[in-house]
Amino acid sequence: MKSRITKLFGIEYPIIAGGMVWCSGWKLASAVSNAGGLGLIGAGSMTAEVLREHIQQCREATVVDGEQKPFGVNVPLMKPNSAELMQVIAEEKVPVVFTSAGSPKKWTAWLHERGIKVAHVVASSTFARKCEEAGVDAVVAEGFEAGGHNGKEETTTMCLIPAARKATSLPLIAAGGIASGEAMLAAMVLGAEGVQIGTLFALTQESGAHEAFKRRCLDLNEGDTKLLLRKLSPTRLVKGGFYDAIEEAENRGASPEELLDIIGIGKTKVGIFDGDVENGELEIGQVASLLKGNDIEPVAIVMQRLVLEYEQALASLT
């Protein structure tokens, strides 16, 4: 499983945990890093000082037998406090930053000047090419199966990865709909050199999400998530009270302003962190339906199974 991704980030396995709001705190990030992957702290739901606390706790938790394991931070560039978050990242000397929801040109050179490796998340091969022009170290190509905010192109992972591979020579990470070793192998065959996994890690013991949210997501059937909010930013949501309100508004032609009123402030916190699965905004990937009935397991067990499934899938083909 060695690749340019493992070499770039200094990790054992080319597995990165998505930096998910309200899920990816220091406990999840450190657990993934300690298990041989790259854990990311999701700064999208944090103030600058809360992020600093999570970085410091993650750094302390990722010292194993005297060795510092690498970890990173994910920063959605559309967040109004992104500049403050970047300043904290630089001051705390975080080794890796994943950026998303914005132009990779904005921060890449600034981060490189401070010795920080940069990966950027895209939803199209066009933007994969722009990432290379911006000088990032790696590209994350995320298909629209993924939970949360998605690209307007609605390109699936199976189509996006080979297209992005043709568009850039950079190390390529596949994301969206990956929750097994078999899916990892499929992504590698299509040209990826690593995978970023969100849903599977969001539903582990170390995830910061509320147990009610995890239980709801582990009971989803095929078709129980859908991409809505196309007038704002396409977002994959779990069906429920909040989902119904958004769908009804969109069906009657609600304006972006009306949709923003329905969303209000902090609905993702209400649903994911506080556990109000009826009234809160629930974001999870399509692949959750394949996890139905699973237990809420520790990251170490999940990582071991991913690696074993990958090796068994590879052996079955060869």
C-alpha cells in the first residue's frame, strides 16, 4: 500500500480521515493517525482558539513510543474566519493542511513558506488541473456520493478519479463513497494513490458526533440520503424533518434567501453534535446504507479491517 501519498505525509497506510464538522475533533484525528493513517481536525466548526486547543491535544495524543505521528487540519476556505484559523495553524506548526470550498491559490504559497504541506479538495478534473497550477502537493477528488457539501457538477467518484488522473500528475486522493478495502482498491485501480474516508470514521467511537446521529446513520437504507440545496451549495442530507422542510421549499421554487432562513444558524450542530435527528441538519455519505446494522466501533478496529479487506481483495484478483 505504499504510494506517493504515504511518502508525502509520512504515514503507514494511504488512508486519510475527512475533516468533518462536529465529527473530526482531536480524538478522531489522533486515533486515525495512531492507527497508521492521517487524521484531520475539522476546523469548519471551530473558532481559532478552539482549533488551537484541538491541535495541542492532538499533538500530545499522537506521540507514540517517543515518535510524533503526523496529523493535519482541514480548512473550508469559505468560512469567514479562515484567515484566523490559518494563523493558528502556522503558529502551532501543523505539518499538513487540507483546503476546500475555495481557490487553492489563496493560501498554498503562504502555507508552503511556513513548511506546511497542502492538499486541496476538488469535484472536477478542471479544478484538479487548477490545483497543479496553484502548486499544491496533492489533490483530493471527491465524488458527489460524499456527505455534506458537494460539487455542482455532481460527478461520481468512479467517473471523477480517472478524469482527474488524466488532468494532473500530482498525487491523487479519492474521496466519496469509500468505506471498505474493496472500494479502496477500486479507487487505486482508477488512478488514485490514497483515499479520504468520511462517513465510516464519522460513525466510530472517537467521532465527536452525537450517538443519536451515529445510530440514525447506521440505520439508513439505500436512497435515504439526497443532494439538496443546489441553489446555494449542493449538500447531501439524510431524510427527516429538516430534509423535508428544504425539499418542500425547493419544490415550490423558494429563493436562496428563503432557503437560508430555513437553514438558520447552527443546524448542523443541532443535528450532528447535539443529536436532534428530526430538527437538525444531518449530513452523511451515500455509503452509509452499506454500513447498516454495524456497531459503533473504535477507529483501530475499523483501520485494521480496511487494511485486511484491501489485501484480501487484491489477493482475490491476482
